[in-house]
Amino acid sequence: MLTDKKALYFLTNNEDSNSVACIEISSSGKITGNGAVHKTRGKGAKIITSSSSSSSESLFSQSSITVTDDHVFVVNPGSHTLSMLSIDPSNPINLKLVGQPIKLPGEFPTTVSVSKKHKLVCVGLTGAKAGISCSPYAPNTGLGAPTSWHEFKSLNQTTPPTGPYNTISQVTFSPDEKTLYATVKGDPRSSSKAGWLSSFPILSNSSSSYLSEKETRSTPQGTTQMSGYALLSPSKMLVTDPSLGGIGILSLLNQQLEASLKQKLQIPNQKSISHVSLSPGLKQAWISDSARNKLVSVSYSDSDDDVEEGPKMTTEEIDLEATGDSGFTDLKSGGDFLYALSPGDDKTDCGITVVNARDKKVIQRAGLSGVGASKESMGMAVWGKW
């Protein structure tokens, strides 16, 4: 069905009952007053924040919710489950649970990615039993039981975990969906606890696809706390890492799926940068900081021609002090617009700031109390044709 309707989604992440909050997006790019809340039949939870952290995030991860075609996939960290919901294209704030949530083999899921090609959904879990779990899915019947499990025993976490250190940051499939990547934060206070990037081939047989048992780990020079990332091309990854003072560009050119640092870019006065979203039509990457009321725009190239010597990039800081927010815990691009989630604090409610990505101007700051948002809310996904 062709439609010009658009919507935005995030997790309420409430401990008693997790839900997907849905908000309609108007043709102007602003969010409207039309919203809805749909239960996932799972529970939310919050990571225990280390005393050395300046961040107010509840999950310290990117992609706790993701959209593929007309379906939403969400983690339930408090019940160790994954839920799948369908989107009504004629009214995209109307969601319906598909099947039942599935129990995962590990504890405390925080990030999810979907391969449409393989009909496979993979989840990063960062509790006492941490690792990567993958399950098949079907659009009409929902999620199947997990078929792959790769444990990260070296994280030595608890449930709930203590973060941000020693936690899984993000899982994402490569553009060709042949590889699953995962970033894991280390602990900069300990030389023996470096973070890493994991790479897993995706294998298939006559009946299904699954995660390979072969894992390749890389710790590119200078990285310790690799957090949110985005693939600029099949062989080039932009990753945030406070240890680099900003962001790094990783090369993924070799056949062994190892990553190497090709360039780093300092972001002045960063405190807790972690999330990345791309505006592909504008060749811009957007970076948020959960402890500063700023967004950073980074120009990039999606060509692999410059990956060895490092691409030429420029940055521009967008000051959002007028919104009154303390920082942003997730963000997502949609066409020429950027949507940034703020958890709120003692002075401001949880809200979304909308930025026109072309002229880099704020066009809206809207509170979210009407859809059950709170300081525990996390994740961001959009749906619609832009």
C-alpha cells in the first residue's frame, strides 16, 4: 500500500511493562499530537550506572528498537525477551504484536538488528550471561526460537549489569547482510579490559540462515569504548569512542573481517558521545552526546576509494541549549530531518528535538509525557517513505 504517512517509535523501557511509544510525523517533519502506546508483553530494565560515568542512559546501547519493512523489533531487558510487532501502513501508530515474545538464551538484551534477506534477527545481551543470539522470523507468524548463541564470557557482568564499561554497544548487519558486527565497550580504567569489534559471517543451508561460530575480534589502535556506529560503505565504519576523543573511521577491507583504524576525528568538549545516525541523501552523520546539549554533524564519503588513506571529513556543532535538555540518549534520521531523544532531568521532561538536517536548525522540541516516556526511555526508529 502506497502512503505518505510517517511515524517515530521508541521504547518506554518501564520495569513493570515495556511498551513501544508511537508518534505520528507530519509532512513538515514535525511530530504531531497523535500518539499511541503498545505493550510488548515484556519488561524494561535499567543498567546500573558506574559512579565514574557522566551519562544518564538506561541501556548504554544503540538500536534497542529497529524497523524492517512493516515490522518493529524491540528488546525487553527486564524479561530477557524479544518482541515483534506489525505496523499498519494506513495508520503507522497502530501496532499489533505478532506471535509471542521469545525467551533468549542470555540475559539483559539491549540491541537488535534484522536481516530481511535471511529472515534473521540478532540480539546483543549484556547481563551475567552475555553474548549474541539469533532467531528466524516470519512476517505473519513472528519470531522463532533462537538458533544461534555466541557467549561473551569475558565481560564478567551481572544482571542487571553495571555500565557503561564492559557492555555490548550495538549489533548491526553489514549492507550485503553477509556479516554481523558487534561493538563491545572495554574499561579504560584497566589495561587488561580492552573493548573490541566482533565480526561473524552469516551462514545458510537449505532451510535457514544462522550465525557462524567463527568470531573475528579486532581492537583497533586507540579504541577502548567503541559505542554506536554506522556503516558508511561496505568497507568503512564510523564509530564513536570517548577514548579517541570523538569518532574513528575503521577499515573493513580484508577477508578476515578484521578492522583497523584509518582516521580519528576529535570532537571538542565531548563527555559521553555514543549514538550515530546517517542522513544518506545529505552525506551527513549525526553524533549525539548523552551528557551535553549538543549535536555534531559530520560530512562523509560513502566511497571505498579513500578508505586506506582516510576520508576527508568536516564537522559542525549544533548548539541546542535553547531546548533546555541535558543531553540526548538516541537519535534517528528520516529524510531531511533528525529526531533526537532526551531523557529529561529535574528541570525538563523527556522530549524529542527535531532538526532540519539541511540547514541544521531546530524546528521543534516536544514533550513526551502523553506516551508514557520517562528518563528510562531508549531507542529510536522511524517508518515511512521519505
